[in-house]
Amino acid sequence: MDGVSAFPAALGLAPEQVAQVLRLAGRAPSLHNRQPWLFRVTSDVIELHADLGRRMPGTDPEDRELRLGCGAALYDLRLALEHVGVRPLVTLLPSEREPELLAHVRRGGSVQVRAEHSALLRAITARRTNRRPFLASPVSKAHRTALVGSVSAEHSWLHVVDRPQRAELLGLVRRAHDRQLGDAAFRAELAQWTGLRDGAPEGVQAASAGPVREPQDEWVLRDYAGGRGRPRVPGKDFEDDPLLLVLCSYGRGRQADLEAGEAMQRLLLTATSLGLSASMLSQVIEVRETRAELRALLGGTLEPQAVLRIGYGTPVPPTPRRAPEDTLITRPRPVAAP
């Protein structure tokens, strides 16, 4: 099967509508653009599954970022369903017997799309991870307020890093970066899934990487181009005063990771709708020791899930995505034991 013929009708939607909502769900960000999600579609439910074949144990040994990406895809799915008139009714972690099953999405009636959600839906295909230098213009107070509100609406917390905390955060990022570069499994995953040639349906292409880091550039450290064709920017590259944000969950565990992923995607789509760009400073979160130190830096009560750099950027190319039919689970559901 291929194309629309691969999709059944579901939730009162025609197959072509199901294909489109899954195409939009698949535009979510994920670690090294691995796209670690799968969907099972029946007449009354769309299931979101973790694609455990796309794990990255050297970088994400606890699968936390895998779930974060799946949560982002779930948020896109919610928006896309609303756009075609379906009120999504979401159940997280519906089965203890199927740990890879992350969410059930059913039809909870009909809904009329709000203007705010229409702007976020349009942002799904416009959003890019922008690893290039941002402009020197500071993010306005109104935009900061909107970003904080977007995360609060998804039951998470957004911490704006103040100037005194930046030096400590920078130290954590550098130590985490050095720790990862000393790990062979991490280096192997980075080399495998970044700096790819144009046309690959997954991973980070060299064209989407930032410029070579210069000694004066403090914040953007990870080499996503693999030394292949990285653009060079003459003079001073990265902005002196980026807006740095830490997205936090109120608890730990699989459900907290999924909810944080939903909040992260709403934040990124809100930023896009406001004309802002974003990239991640993932190292400090991925290394357990520096993540614990960041948690302490924030007061010890919230769980840091993502560190983001936000600003006004220049256009960057889209990253590739798998075809939606390639994310479908077509094998029959296993029969539960009596």
C-alpha cells in the first residue's frame, strides 16, 4: 500500500483527511530528526506508539527525548484534528501491557477552530530548528509573555534564564558537551544521523546545520554538519544576548515527558507564529549529572526537560520527513492473554 490508499477512515474522517493529520503530526521536532513515532489507526482511535527501533541509547539512554518528540507529535495531531472539526480526546499511557503505546486519541465531539489555534496550525509547516546566528534584536516583553503562557496552557513551566544564571548555565553546557564528545556511543550516533546529504528522509542535513563555531561563540557547540559543507560566517557569529529558556515539567516519568513534549511543541509553534526562531541546547539535559545541577539551579522543585535559544533569525531550509504511510502500524493488534 502507498499514499492515501494506506489509510483507513477514522474518527469520522475520510482516508485523505487521516493522511493529512498524520502528515502534520510528523512535522514535529525530534532528537537528530529521528522521528521516533508510529501510529495505529482504526475506525474509532488513533494510537501513538514509540518507535523503539529509532532509539538512540548513546545520547538518550532513558528514552526521555524519544518521548519528548512523541509528545510534540501528539500536540501537532491534536491541532490537526481540531482543524478538521474533531475534538481530540487524549488518554496518555493507556496500557501497562504495552509500554510503547503512548496515547489513545478518540473523537470527543466536534469543535470549531479558534483563531489562535489556526495560527499555530499554520506554524506546523513553517517551523524550523534554526541553528544559525540570530539577529541582535532582543525578544520583546510581549513575546516573552506569550511564550510563557503557551507552556502554562500545557501544564508545564517555562523558566526565563536571567543574566546571573547564564554563566552557570554556560558552564553546565560546556561540561555536558565535553562529556558527550568523550563517549564513543554518542559520537557514533551523532555521526550517523547528522551532516547528511540532501534527500535523506530523516536525520539532520548539512544544510540545516549552523556555522563553524569560533572561539568567541559561547552557546552553540554541537556540530550537526559532521564537518561536511558547514557554512562559515565572517566575523563574530552568534548573538551576545540570546533569550534562554528552560522548559520544565512538574514531575518525572513517562507521562511528564509526554506532557513536556506537548508543551515544547506549543512553545515552538507560538514562537514561529510570532516570527521567532528557536534551537536547542540539549547537551545539559542529556547528561544526567548536569541535568541534576540545572535542576538545583532552578530551585530543585521542577524537572528540566529542554533548554531553548530563542531569537529573530534568518530563513533556513526545512528538514526532511518520512512519508506518513511509513509511520503506520499495519500489523494486526496482538490478542490480549485471558
